[in-house]
Amino acid sequence: MSSIRSVSGGFRPPPSKPPSFDQIDSNSDGGISLDEFESAAPKGADKTKSEELFKKIDADGDGSISKAESDAFKDKAKKADSLLQSFLFSLQADGTQNTQSASTDDGASAFGQIDSDSSGGISQDEFNSAFKDSRLNSDQLSQLFSALDKDGDGSVSQDEVKSFQSSLQQSGGTETTYAQAA
């Protein structure tokens, strides 16, 4: 039986490009208000989530997003997505790469970057903190963390990551799991 993925050749249309800062700043005052921000949100966007995102971007809390705040947030999001991508890649690697050696742009291992206190395990707080600005929402992060934390002790060890890798390889689910997480 063939899957839709095999029929489509795995093609996924590129995500639509969000409007630029200047496009959102409809009154050209150099700042984006909450109203302007919500007006630029995709149709049907959750108002509460839009407000939460606005507050994250508005670093100084003055009720307006400056170009500098917007750029700084985009940079943080790119770094979080890069780390997430590196970590997910290391999970699906077929034994050719593990989480200890999966390095990010600055050369540090993905596991090591997430394990910010160097305890040898990744706590839920470290995991959420590392990926808070990534494309995954908090529910998706919690599901991924729970899947990794097999013993339920609130910390993901290297052994648990290796066990997760093995179970992915045995189930043949690496491509699907990665696509769902990303």
C-alpha cells in the first residue's frame, strides 16, 4: 500500500513568508502595536496566543515592538530552531551520529547545549527553555520530552536518547516522527 507521502514525493510547500516589519507597522511610527500585530496575524489565529507572542517579542514591555526587538526575537527563534533541528536530526540518525556529537553552528553538541547545567541529563525546564522560541508549541515540547523520558524521572539521559533512537530505527518511524515534530 502506498502512502500519500510516496505519491507526493515528500513535497511540502514552503511556509508562507510572514509580512515584514514595515508592512505590519501600518501607521509607520516605527513600532508595532498589539492591534497592528493582531491585524497581521493569520486568519483564525488564537487571540490569546497572539498576545503571548507579542509580549515575548516586546522585550522592554512598553506595549510596542521596535524593529530592534523584532530582529532580536527573529535571531533567538532562528537559534532555537537550529538547535531543535540538530537535536531532532540526532534522534533520527541511523547510528552514524548521536546526540553527543550532533553539533550546532557553534560546534557544541545539541545535548550539551540543552543540558545547560552540565548535569548529564536534560530537565523539563532545560528542554522547554532551549526550545521556547522554536516552532514547536508547549504541548508539542511536552509530548516530545515525555516520549524521551522513558523512566518518567523528569530528566532525559543520554541512555534514554539512545533508547529513543533505537526504538525509532526499529519502528522505521524516523521520517514520520521528525516531520511531525518539525
